[in-house]
Amino acid sequence: MTEDNDHFSEEELEHHESSESESEGLFEHLSMTVDKGQETMRIDKFLVNFRQNSSRNKISQTCRAGNVVVNGSPVKQNYRVKPGDQISVLLTNPPRENIIIPQDIPINIVYEDDDIVVVDKTAGMVVHPGHGNYDGTLINALAFHFEKNGQKSDLDRVGLVHRIDKDTSGLLVVAKNEYALSYLAKQFFDRETKRLYWAFVWGNIEEDSGTIRGNIGRHLKNRMQMAVFEDGSLGKHAVSHYTVLERLRYITWVECKLETGRTHQIRAHFKHIGHTLFNDERYEGNQILKGVNMPKYKQFIKNVFEVLPRHALHAHTLGFVHPTTKEEMYFESPMPKDMEDALNKWRKYLES
């Protein structure tokens, strides 16, 4: 989870000027100093007055999760604010753009209890309704699932803790109540979750492992892309670590661990170092970027593009502490069939 409202899923980029972790936009970090003339009052009431779009119950849940800090220490909802208090708040704020219509759409739920749902999302599914994608999303499918099982389905109890783009496959966790959302949001914000991504990138990465650093912000000419600004003049701080899993001459299979969760972080960082994600149309990875320009090879690449008709990125693992039991939860998603088929094609091609 990263600071500020800087995250939108891929399908929303066309309509927003800020955006995989995919985690931004679910909450906002507030810092304030109580005015000298402020009368003492309960902090939950104080924050309701300060944040007109937040309910007192929501703020109380945020306090319970330890996300309201006064003068450096977490406080309960009955804490009475005083003039000069330094208050920091982490508030969940899920999108409310559209009325959510429950839809019977198959989804792979790998874990569920009263607080959370962990979903292994297929590539091609939008996470949340937005401009141009008003239905057919993961949230529509979850609304149907909750309704079918007699659970409240007005989506007030559902919170996207983080997001992955439409054409990225893999794991994400959804909170089923305000407390779970607030508790999990703080883990993402504090970078305490365990997440690894698998990606196929163009070219042979010579180092067995490495780190990519560089601010990420909106591309100055192509507003559909994110760009890396090494000098820090624009964008936001971003760090990606990678480990090479397999080299296939013209592409490399890498495992990625993110310190930050900026928009398209993996896609932008790897393009920046000359290793664009395989078949990433938005970042020109759907062209032959590495290898000899021969008819047989060109036909082979075309065949692999057909097998893997999206960017090669998969959210492989997800780990976090459960909001209620405080148990460490850990999930793994196997490589999806399209990526596995593409990988096997590359291996056989190199053997021929």
C-alpha cells in the first residue's frame, strides 16, 4: 500500500490522472494539528466533524485497528482531543462511483471467513466498476456470492485492500467489514505484507538478482503510460527487487518483490531498464524486441502471443496477518495456464 490517492487499476487510467498495487486510493493519510481554540471532545466525534464523508462507526473501527495516532501513540475512540494535539489518521475510503449489481460470474475463492475473502483472479477481469466497465467485475461477482450465501451485499461491508490490473492474474484480498479493511490497509501501508509477482520480460537479464530504483509518474508525452524519473524531479519514490528464475535466451522469467506499490510499477521499471514485459501492449511489449528478425522466429513469436494474449504478469503469493485471529496467512497461486503454455513453448523452441 502506498501513500496518497495514487492508485487506479489499469482500466481506469484512461479517465484518471493518478492511479498496481495496486493499493492506493483505498484510504488517505491525514495529518493535522488541533487548533488552539478547539474545545476538548471525543476524537471520533472530532474526526466526524473534520471528515464529512466518514461515519462515526467507521472512525471507531479505524481507532480499534490502531490507525489513529495522537502525539505518536495510537488512541481509542473515546480519547479527548486537546489544543495542540498532533493527529495522524489512516482512513479507508473505497470507491462509491457506481451502484453495484450482483452478477453470477465464476470466481476462484481460495479462502473466506467472516472478515476476508482471498480471490485468485483470472486475467481479463476488471477488479472494480469504473468508467467503461460498469459490470462484469470482481466486485459484481462478489456481491452475487455474498447475496447467494445470505450475507449483506450492499458492498458497504466490502473493501478492496489492494488492486491488480485487468490483465494481471493472481491473488488479492478483499475485506468484508470496516475493521478488517482498516486493519489490512495499515499492513499494506506499512509494507508488512508478503507479495511476490512472476513476470516474463524481453531480453536476457544478466544479473541473477537486482534492484530497480526510480521515481514513477505519468509519462510526459504518452499519458497512458507511467515513466521512470531517475533524478527524482517528478513522480513518486519506487523500488522493485527481482530474482531471475529462468533464462530463455530472448526472454527472462523473473520473480519480483515490491517495496512500494506505484501504478504499473513492475511494467514501468522493467521497461526503463530495457526489459519490457512480454506482450505488454501498453508498453510496446507486443512487438519483437529481442532476437533475430527471421520468418520462422517471427511466426513463433506470433504463436506465443496467441497463447498468452496479455502482459505476462502474475501475483504469485500473498501473505498478511489476519485482522481478527492475528494469525499469519499465506497463499500461493500457481502459474496460470496461458503463462505456463507460453513458457513451455519457449523451452521447446530453444531445444529445437
